[in-house]
Amino acid sequence: MSTIVSSPPRAAVRVTLRGVATAEWIKLRSLRSAAWLLAGIAVSIVGIGTMPALGVAVGALPPIGGVDPAGGALDGLSAAQLLAGALGVVAVTSEYASRTITTTLAAVPRRLPLVGAKVGVVGVVVFLAALGAVLVAVLGAAALLAAGVLRCLQSARRSRGSSWGPRCSSPSPPCSGWGSGGSCAAPPALSPG
């Protein structure tokens, strides 16, 4: 006599947001272009953010009183926003280019957890990269501004005839009346002749 062996019924696999987010993290981490775009975000924030402070440190820009290191350090966020958008596009379109989107959509029957996990993972990664870069830019700009102002004060003591040294400009801003037809002139240290 033969007996029929039946397998026990399978339990339905439950798709959780944590599992989908883990899968999206693995996919994003495996993209080389994602690493390059994150590096571009960090470089644009730090590079563009420290340029004004670097100008003060080398004496090319005047040390205007009350300079806030965070003000110039956040200038790089505009370029970083474009790169963050490109990272979001790459995170989505890479699946379509390699045709793995069919597997992803078969594994996650409901679309809302998939979209939420993809947005969440890209958002968290961009936020952490930008936060680290902004901290480096602010601290770097503060150090450069302190070095530039200190250099100007030391130069002023050596010149003794004026309150500002030969390579430092006057403490007043080089431009007056922005938007009201005011005039802008180069600082004395940069004017020719």
C-alpha cells in the first residue's frame, strides 16, 4: 500500500518595512555611482563652504566684523542638493537598467513599503553624509577665520601706523547698498596699482 505524504502548508511570508529597507540599503550600497555621489556631496559642502574663510585666512578678503563661520559654510548645500537629487534618481533607475525591478516588485507586492523604504534609505544616507560634511565645513571655516583675523591683527601691530596691516583690508564691507544702487569697489588690498 502506498501512502501519500503531504507537506505542511507554508506560512505566508510577511513583508516588513524593516526587511524592505534592509534590501534597499544593500542595493544602494552596491552601486558605485552612489558612493561617488555621496563623496561629491561631501566635497561640495566642505569645498564651497570653506572658500570664503580661506580667502580671509590668506588675506584676499577683508575680515568683516561679526563674520559667522556657519554662514559661509552652508553655501555648499545648493550644489549638494543637486547631487542628492541625482542620488535619488540613480537609486531608482539602476533597478530599471539592470531589470531587477521585476524581482523587487515580485518580492514586495505592495508598492507603498517599497517606495517608503527607498525614500527613507536614500534620505537617511544623504542626511548623514551632509551632516558630517557641514560639521567639517563649519569647524574648518571657524578655524580658517580665526587664523585670518589673527594674522591681520598681528600684521596691524607690526605696521603701527594703521589699525589694519598692509595685506588686510579695512574692516568695513567692500560693497555698500546692495540692491539700492550702491557702489561696489574692490578692497584696498585687491585694487590694482
